[in-house]
Amino acid sequence: MADFLTLLIEPFQYAFMTRALLAVVLVGIVCAVLGAFVILRGMAFMGDALSHAILPGVAAGYLVHGGARGPLFWWALGAALLSAFGIGAISRGTRLREDTAIGIIFAGMFALGIALVSTTRSYAVDVTHILFGNVLSVSSADLWRIALFGTGALGAICLLYKELVVLTFDAVLAATLRLPVRLLNYLLLALLALAVVLALQTVGVALVIALLVTPAATASLLTRRLPTLMVGAALIATLSGAIGLYLSYYLGIAPGPAIVLVVTALFLLTLPFRARRGH
């Protein structure tokens, strides 16, 4: 028993591991709650596109500020919001389907990011951290920023919960009730962009879609009630983050991929329960 407790406590004798745990818990909860709307509205492709569309923002911020990482959050957020609103504007202002608009913005922004990255060789190492995250480098300032923006995102969802639920399940009813449908859609896009940027340092752009989709998808196998789905997804994301950090510490693997592998394993373990219920 003593040995087990030692295994549990040992990683957190280091301050960077404690900050990493708090970061993955906060980001996991935000992504999981928002992920419930993502899977119910079929926005997984949108989340994946935004996670890659922030690359030019990060690259430009890196170049402008001479490699300083502090301002990268704001550049990434700006690129994500620009991409999200651009997709919304193109899909509503033309006859193109939303998935077509997503594909256009996704490809263009990602190519721009690669082009910016290719202009400097010193950026190569940092690209790995952008793609797969570097949660162990989270600073106290990063943690406060994640907590502030994460709380704001959850607060917005709580404040507009009923409106978002109506819009998610019946857009026609939402319009009939004279809800600000367009404004709510843009708000949801903005929150999705924010969640993607918050998860950047945790799991990186290549894996952020897993935090947005997999916990919520796993919880959806066990319940059909949206509040329960959100709570379950948050618990799954939190557990996956903690286990992933332990695996990273004891097995010497990158924490971002470790977290995603754990959450994927939990999804696969949940599938038989879904099958037994006959859904």
C-alpha cells in the first residue's frame, strides 16, 4: 500500500507536474463540455479544421516576437477566431455547404502556417511542441490564463444553456422562438476556437480534436441526457488527463499522445456496454 501511495505522489513532488495536472483538468473539462455540442451538431470536422488553422497565428507570433512564447496564445486565438468567423461568413454568404467552406479555410490557413514555418530553421523544434503539445512547460501565468478563459467559456455555456440546447436539437424551433440564431452560431464557433487554443499546449494541434470529441462520444454511449453527458465527458477527460500524465512520467512518453491514447482506450472499453444495452 505504501509503495502504491509513493507511485501516486512521486510525480507531483515536481511543480511542473502539478501545473501540468491542473492544466489538463481545466482544459479537459472545457473541451468535454463544449464537445457535447460538437458531437450533437456534427462539428467534429470544424474542430479539426480550427486546430490546424491556428498554425499561421502561432508561426506569425513566433516570428514577430523573436521566439517568445508568451504572446503566442493571442496570435493563436486571433487566427482561430478569424478562421471560425470566416467559415461562418463563407457558408452563409454563398451557396457553398459548410463542409466546403471548412475545407477551403482549413487548407488555406494550414498552408500559410507551413509557409511561415519554412522561413526559419530554428522553428523546427517548436513545431513538434505545437503539433503534439508540451503540457510540462505550462507556467503559472499559462495556468491562470487557462483558468480565466476556461471559466469564461463555461460561464457562457451555463448562461445560454437553454438557447444552445434549442438551437442544437431544433434550429427551426429556435428561429420560430426568435432566438438570435446567427449570433448563437457565431458564439459557439468562438467558444470552439477558444477551446482549441486552450488545448494547444496540452495536446497540440494534431491531437486537440480527440479532447473535443472522444470524451463526449464516450459519455454519449452511456447516457442520452445532455447534462449527464457533459458531466460524464468532463470526468472522462479529467481521468484521461491524469492517467496520461502518470504514463508519461513512468514510461517516458510524450504526455499529449499519452492522454489521447488513454481517452481512446476508455472509448473502446465503453463500446461493449453500449452493445449490451442494444442501442
